[in-house]
Amino acid sequence: MFRVKVIATGRLAKNSRIQMEGLDVTLPEGGRVRDLLNEVGVFDDEVREVVVNGRRGRLDQALRRDDKIELRA
């Protein structure tokens, strides 16, 4: 298990449990962005762009301990 920090912008910041200040989420080893979305209750089609550690990310991208993920709607 490892932890990541996720923040949301746009509609997601208002309509999800993530909010602008962010949320720490624990994922199993091998967890991907798509697993993170499932964990926080966000559907793939709600996300316009994924940014991982300041760089454009993908839904199938593997995450690592202490990654910072921004979900843009």
C-alpha cells in the first residue's frame, strides 16, 4: 500500500469529495490513475485531463508513493 495526494479542479472540485485542498488516498501496490478514480468515486468521462507530478498523465499510468495527481474537469 502507498499514499498519493489528489486535487481536483473545475466541476470535480465542487462535486466530488476531493475538493481544491486535496485528499490523501491510499492505493494498493501497482495502483493506477484509474484505480484512484474508482477510490474517490470519479468516473473516467468526468476527467478532461490528468496531471501526475506536474506532467500530463494517462488513466492507465502506474502511480508511486507520494505522487501528486491533479484531476482537471
